[in-house]
Amino acid sequence: MVELMLQKVLLVEDDPIAVMLCTKVIEKTGFAGEIETVYDGRMAIEYYQKLLSQSKSGEPQDYPRLILLDLNMPNMTGWEFLEEFIRNFYPFCPETRVVIISSSIVPEDRRKAREYPIVRNFLSKPISVTDIEKLSGDMA
């Protein structure tokens, strides 16, 4: 079990097997109380649009403090989502951090991830209990 438990995590991942494995690891470690899943960047944007539209104060209270983000997805890539999230939603969700989860072995992806201050880590799929334990320390 990890020390830090987040109330809610948003998993943005198009591969159902990766979703299942990631969910199992998070549940096993107790890292998050709730895991919301969307299957591409466009759905993630719609998720945040809905959160904002339901907010009475203009700032959603019950938003995920962590986004686990795949890079290679249909409709809208992880990079495209990240740009739109930072531009349109991050001002309303300033405590949100992003961890990229990817099967990419392209060094450019890791370099690019470091350019975004809200990206805390870049994990290779599939994520493990050890990854979540390390991530728990990174998020504190």
C-alpha cells in the first residue's frame, strides 16, 4: 500500500487491456479512491467541459488531481490533449498533475514531456505496483 491516496484519478487510455491492468494496480495499492476512464483525448476534453459546466463557482471542486495519459490514441493524441488541457482547463484545475503512460521508446517523447511543468513522470506500460509506489512519492 502507498502512503498517498488521491480522491480521483483520470485515466486517458484507448487500450482496454492497459486500462484493466492500470486499474488493477491502482486498486491494489490504494493509490486512488476513484478511477475515471476515458478512451481518447477528445473524450478527456469532453470530461473537463462537463466538469466546468456543472461547477457552480466556475472552478470544479471534484476534479482529478492526477491524469494518467497515454500518448498514442485515436481522435486526439495525448500531446494534443495536453496542450488543450493546459490552455483551457488547467487554470480551473491548478492542482492537477499529469503522468504519461506510454509504450513509446522514442527518446523525443521523454524529452518533450519534460517541457511541461505539470508532467510529473513518464512511465512505461504496463505500470506496476513499484511505479505507483514511486509515483506516490513524486506526487507528495
